[in-house]
Amino acid sequence: MQETRAWWKEAVVYEVYPRSFADSNGDGIGDLNGITEHLDYLKTLGVDVIWITPFFASPNTDNGYDISDYQAIMKEFGTMEDFDRMLSEIHKRGMKMVLDLVVNHTSDEHAWFIESRKSKDNPYRDYYIWKDGKDGQAPTNWGSRFSGSAWAYDEGTGQYYLHLFSTKQPDLNWANPKVRDEVYRMMTWWCEKGIDGFRMDVISSIGKERYEDGPVASGRIYGNDAPFCKHTESTHRYLREMREKVLSHYDLITVGEAGGTVEQACRYASSDGSELNMIFSFEHNDALNDHTAMGKWSDHGAPLGEVREILNRWQTQTAGKAWNSVYLTNHDQPRQVSRYGNDSPLFRERSAKMLATLIHMMRGTVYVYQGEELGMTNAYFTKLSQYRDVEVFGTWEQWVESGRVNPEDMMRWFERISRDNARTPMQWNRNKNAGFTDGTPWIEVNPNYLQINAEDEMQDPDSVFHYYQKLIELRHTMDIVVYGSFVPMLEESEAVYAYRRELDGNTLSVFCNWTERTVDCPEADAVPGRELISNYATHKPGVLLPYEARVIFTES
Ligand code: GLC
Ligand code: CA
């Protein structure tokens, strides 16, 4: 089936985590002017769209994902004038900007919540989800994603409010039409300012339908809210309403942070255009959880078989039904090369390029997370005091301080999986603090910036940076990369991830060695045609070298 063309299908999106990107005024915190100063860098890389994680007024319990005013800029990040200048400089360079829409919850310091908690008959009471306790306990057994109960008791009115995330992130009540109107009005305000799209935070949880105890998995402390709060019919209804009231009036790129199954994705991102352009899947990251009480905190590696089965399924089962987004990691995951590749000095560059090849040649809009294009690695913090993430501290309290898990295990899991791994400052050059700030950075800089930084990589034609640049250019110049169909290959191989893309009789064949060994792969040599890109200058007959990636174009 012929894929319909759209600019957002051809786009490569770059995710900026502003706090850690570039600090322009020496307070140790990245800011909007810092982003503006580095737009030429992003233009040189070749990306089309910049998604900037939340930069709105916020007390920063969850680094801006707790918003106290949707139409004001976070003080630490600058002013509305800084925003306007940044947006116009982005547009001047022919790039677009995506805003992070965080409307499952607000901060408890948002004016709506301050009103809401005042009294049961306050006009804003129903903007949030308030319930009576049950036998002196929380209304349901649900756990917050950041540990503890998902309900907080509020002395003032003697009721509980729902917070699927931290206690400082109360959930909005989307069943209230006034809430939806406020959100649509705010979205329209930003669209009128000229933004080009929305990344929608935990959008699959906006439609809560029932408030009942959820199943408690073995070893867990709290019940699961998913059956009542995730992927519900009302969520789909609200998204269709949002399309009608806001999205359909502008030419936007929309991506929902939704997770779920491929079937669910096909509804959110249906080609009929009734809801969103695409969603982010979580399945590849979630599958590497150990499915024990500790969830993602585990020693589970990233075996080829598991990753390939999932990514291939998303590639093939969305065909003809929905558009896909492709990425391995983001600001909520450890660093890509550390999690899926090999960050030892011997293999870091090769494996970073191999993973990039694998993702960039797939069908879907590609997302690059800041620093990934340099092959930045995990932070490997050794002390709890080096961490900054609310999730880390909540987890520590729930599992270690209560004596359920020993501190060594927890510290090791944080080192492997914690979100702070991806939040250390962007490594710009070899100057103090990697060129991120003249002051004291809010989170420590990874000491490997002397070996891994943008300035050095921009001078080295063989760098990870230039490899990304070339991959992005291929997407921009070859229709087959965007619109080709996806056909898995060598699905039984224990070392090689291979697939091909097909369009108008032409073929693109991709071979990636997932291991640090030289492995047999006569199939790669057997494909006739022209090599488009590889992370090795020369090959050995019949084999793929450690972490080798090769892309071959065959014309009919
Ligand atoms: C999303 C964000 C994450 C945040 C959470 C709560 O998952 O990506 O960073 O903590 O939502 O807003
Ligand atoms: Ca700053």
C-alpha cells in the first residue's frame, strides 16, 4: 500500500532537555537563551524539528513536568521574550518547534489547585480528582509511579486527591468539560504564537473511568491503576475532541506519550487522522524490566532476541494502519549506548553508530535525544548525593530505607537505569564543565567530556556526530527510507539484526551486528548494490565485524 506523504513523516526530531542543554548566564541551569545560542549546531546536524521538554513556570519537583502556569516561562529558563526570540530563530533556520503538553496533571502550586483545595464547594474543586477515604485509608490501592500511594490526604477538607506521579503533581479531572476547555484554550494560545506541534505527556492516562482497587502483582506494595486509568474509551474521546477543537486548525506534528500495545497505537495514531500523528511506544524499554516487584530496577541486559521481536512487531503491525515513532531512549531512560550498546572505550563509537543505523533506517519519525548524537554515556554516579531525580529519592525511601532492598543492589540499579544518566549536562567542549556552564552545574558533568564532546566530534569526519548527520541526510534524500515498507530478515540470528525496506521495486538492506564478536553473515555480502553507509571503512568477506552496521541500496 502506498503511504500518503506528510512533512512530519519525513522529519527527524531532536529532543532538548533544557535544564541540561546549555546555560547562558552562569547559574548552572540550562536555559532558553542557551538553546538559541546552539541552534546552528542543530541545523548542522540536520534535524527538522526541536522538541523542548517543559519550560513553563514550575516549582521543579519533576524538572518542569509539574507546571504552575502554562502560559509563563520558568524563571530559571528565561522570559517570554527569550522564548519568542528562540522560536523566531528556530523558524529562521527552517526548523520547527514542538511543545511538551503536560495536561494529565499540574503542579499543586497551579492557581487551579490552590483554589481547588480551599473548600469542597470551590468553583475549581472539580478541576481535580477528590475522593473520600475508605475505612480511614486511601480511596483505592493505587501506587504512584514515583513510589508511595497515588492518593494524598488533604487535611483542609478531609478528602484525598489523586496524583499518579508525585504528591506535587495532582491529576486533572478531564471528565470536567471546563478543564478540557481551559486546556484547549491554552493550546490554541501557543499555536497562535507559532509553535509547530505537541508532544503529549502521559496522554494515555487522561481519561480516568473508575476508582476501584487494582490488581497487586506479586511482591508489590500497591495496586495497578491501569485497568481504570489507561487507554480508556474516554481518553480516545477527549483526543478526538482535542483534534476537532484545536489540532485540526493548524498544520502540526503530534506525538502522544502513550505506551501500550501495537493495537492501541493503531487507534491513537490511526491513518484516518482522527487522533494523533503517532505515539511513543514503551514496549522495548519495558520488556527489559524483570517483571519482579522491582520493575525496571534490575540487572536485565538488552538481548537481541527480545529487542528485535518487539521493534519488528511495531514495524510490521503498524503498516497500512498507523504511523510510527522510532527511538530507543529519551530523558526518562539511561543513555542509549550504555543500555543497548557497549560504552567501553573500545566499542563505544562503533556500537553508538550501529544503534543509530538500526533506528534511522526504520519506518517512522525518528527522535534523537540530546547528546546521543555524540555517543554520550551513563553517568555512573557512585553516591546517592550525586542524584537529583525525584524518582530516585522516592524509590530509595520505599525500598531501601524500609529495609526491603539492600543499598548496594539499589545503587547498582540506579547506575544502570536511572533517568539522571541521561540528564547530565550536554558535553560541548573540553573547557570547564564541558562548556555547559561557567557556574556550578545543577547536576554533575560526566568526567568523560574530555573524550566525548561536540567540538572535537565536529572536527573529526569519523565521529558519531558526522555519522548521525549522514543518516539524517539519507532520510532527507531517499524516499525509501521514509516511505518504504519494512520486511524483517534473519529473525533467528543470535547476533545480527537485519531487515529490508522496499519501495517501487528498490530495496534497502540493513545488517547490524549486535555483539562485540566477529560473526558470520554471508547474507550481507550476497546483496548486490551500492553501500550507502557503514561504521567500518572496509569489510571482511563473509562476516560482520564487532558492532558492524552496513546499509546497501539495490536498484531494480
Ligand atoms: C512523562 C515524562 C517524565 C515525567 C512524567 C510525569 O513520563 O516523560 O519525565 O516525569 O511524565 O509528568
Ligand atoms: Ca541559566
